[in-house]
Amino acid sequence: MAILLTGSTGYIGAHIASNLLAGHSESLNLLVRARDAQEANVRLWHALQLHMDFPRFEEFLHSRIQIFLGDITLPSFGLTEEEYRALVRSTDSVIHCAASLNRKSEKSCLNVNLRGTLEVIQLAMRARDQHGLRRFSHVSTVAVAGQRSNEVVAEEAAIDWSRSDYDPYARTKKFCEHMVRQLLPDVPRTIFRPSIVLGDSRRPQTNQFEMVRAFVFLAGLPALPFRPDARVDIVPVDYVADAIATLHEKPKPNHEIYHLSSGVQSETFMELTDALARAQGKRGPVFAPSLEGPSSKMVNVLAGRAGKIGGIATLLKVFLPYLVWNTVFDNQRVVAEMGRRPARFSQYCYPLLGYSRESNFSYKYRDWPADAAGRGSGNAPIPAASAAQDFRR
């Protein structure tokens, strides 16, 4: 039997897969969108090479990983009837991590998040009916809490259906949680809500640059249109992945919902900018909160325009609401379960930003070795760009 993990070639999903392979014993069923087996192998290798060398990857590929060439937006994931039956028969539990993070596209969020989650739930129901399902873990987001201001939000108080949502991503993820509860009432469930996931506290290398690019731009400004005492709830991806893997494998977690966040330990803009300034031997920026409104208007005007400034403005338009709401998400549940708090962003932000600048916000993927034995050897790997994230986690 195996854990069905969706989104394994995405940023968080690859960290979860690596954590499960390194720290647990179960096999993994992985859905990978690809034209053929070799393309799927290479996509997975690109996703996991931050975490292991090729010999270790190849060992897992032969011993504990079963790849299914599927797409969660298609009926039965686009698998043949025989493949789908095999997936149902071998799935003991589910970690649903795949999602569209494209906050600008309602169409993408509807297709991937709503239709895709429904397909995953239907497979879980079939596995439950055939042999029982140990657990269904759903990776959601703190954004389901909707528009907030100056709050500390607890898990059970996050969803308020009368509250407006920030964007299509938050709206669809909120309904995904609702579907999981309504359609799997008799299955042990765990819902994980990460906050802003940014960087790995153990190393500067990353292959996810969208949010980093926005922070690098802001870090270079002489003045920031934020309140210096406003807190930003940032959590490292290694803590998020470890919590998901650990609690999914735990026989009886203490709660159904967990905020994977920094909670009340979240740092303020002043604390973050001071840490960066000290690391660089420079003075920190001036804060001008009165410019928050005009800056938002300027970002909206510049977003979508050609060139570097237009690209940065588009990023800021997506992320700005999450930076100014001064709202954090209580994390006492996960801290109690894990026995430790997540690393603070100030402890690892400077190496992360330095690596991102030096690499020009791109990760140099290593190709599939030409002399690799076993599955897929001898075929030309797909270009590294083909393995880049298309806003799917």
C-alpha cells in the first residue's frame, strides 16, 4: 500500500515527498503530468534534486515510487481503467497538495483547485469503499480566512462565509476544505493551512522565486509604504513539509486543522529590515505608512506593463494584500505536536535573498544522467524550463 501524493513536482509537494521518503517507510503513488514515462521521471528528478543526489533518487524510483501519468483536472486523472483501478487498489491514504497558485486567474483556480480536488476526493471515496482509507490530508492555505486586519486568527475561527475573499485562489481553497468535510465525513481528515511559505531554513538554494523576487525588490527600496510594527506571517518550507508528513503519519493527531505558520512569533517589518541591514552592513529603510494607499494605486497602474518594473508590479499586486493586513495565524497546535517552532525568517532571509540575486532568480536544473541505468535511460531529458512550476504547488 502507498500514500497518494498530488503535486509532487511542485515546491511544497517535492519537500513533502522528500520528507516522506527520507523519514518514513511507506511507498508513494505520485501523479505526474507528462507525455510519457521518461518525461515524468525527469520532471520528478528536477523537483527532488534539491533534496538528494541522483543515485539516491534512482533508488527510490525503483523501490518506493510508483508514477502515474495523470492530471487531476481530468476524469479519473486521464488514466486508463486498469491504471485507475491499480491506483485505487494500492492507495492507503492521500495527501492532496496539488493546487493552482495563480491568484489572478479564476479559470485556473476553478479547474485545478475545485475540479481537481473533487477528482481526488472521488478516488479517496473509492479507496475507502474498497479497502478503507487511513487518512485524507488536504493542504489548504491561511488565505481561506478572507480579508482580515490586525488580528490573530485561530484555526476554528478562520472560515467565515460572510467575509469577502482576497482572490480566486483563497475563494476556491475555502470551498475545497468544505468539499473534503462534506464528502469524506467518515474518513480521518487533516487540513493544513500554510501561511506565506518562503525559503528553506536549512539552505539558501530554492527553485521557487515568485515571492522571493518581490521581497528582493522591497528590500532594495530606501522607503517602504508599510507600518514598521506590522507583522508578516512567514514560515519556512522545511517546517511546513515536516509537519505535513509527521502529522499525516501520526495515528491520531490531536486536531483536524493546523495553521502551519509563525503565529504570534511572526516578525515585524522593522525586525526583518533591521536583520537584513545588519547582514549587509547598511542602514535600514525609512517607513512611510501614509504612502500605503498611493503605492497600491501605483502598483495597480504599472501591473501588466512590459519590462522589469511591470513584472515586479504584477507580483506586488498579487502579494501586497498579504503584506499589509497585519494578521497572523495562531500556530500553537502544530508547535505542540512538533515540539518546536519554525525558524524565524530573519535567521535565513539574507542567504536566501543573496542566492536568488546571484542565480538571477533561476535554478539550474541538472539533467538526467546520460549513463543512468534502469527506467528511462537513453532518452533525451525534457528542457529544464518544462519542469518549471506553472503556478501549481
